[in-house]
Amino acid sequence: MSSRIWLGPSGSESLLNAAGNSPVTIREGELRIERAGRVANGARVADIIADKKRFSLDYQTIDQPELDVILPLWELGTTLILKIERFDTTIDEYVVMFEPFSRRRIVAMDRWLYDGVALSLEEV
């Protein structure tokens, strides 16, 4: 069973894999925000400010209609809501910022396709 993923402004999230182009992988990692330094005796000290998450949604190939869903979300330049359906059908929700992303355009049988698409999202 593949996981459903939604992304968009609060209350109007779009299902990213609605056209059947699900991300090949969903990478999820932790990000620790801290203020660190050295004290007079050389010991390292750190104040942990927050623990956040980073997400990468990697696609093998997407088509123009799928890109037309993703690109306007990036162009908003504002916080978005990321919803990920888990194995037990619960849905986790995160407030994220969309990082810039690249893609490689290929033409196959008169269709515009994009590969190498990796969406990077960071929890705010």
C-alpha cells in the first residue's frame, strides 16, 4: 500500500500523487537547531533550541500536469501543510517550507516528462 501525501496552504492541500505519480521514496530526517560554542576550558557547550524534521519526496518521473500541481506551491513562498498517511492509516501533519528544487526535462513520444525531481521540505 502506498502512502498518500498532501501539500498546500492550510485547508487547501493538494494530493501530490493524484495522477498516479507517487514519490519513489519519502525520506524523513531530524534537524536539531542549537546554539553551540566553546567555553574557556575548551569544552563544547550547546543549548538545544528545537528539534524539527526534514522531508525529501523523490520522484522517478513526473509529467507536466503533476509539475503544474507542484510548481505553484513552491512559488507561493509561504508555509505549507504537509500531510503524510502512515502505514496504520493515521495522518501526520507538519507545517513546512518548500526549498527550491530542480528537475531535468525529457521528451518521450511527444510528452514532456521530468525526472530527477526531489522536493525538499523543512518543518518550521
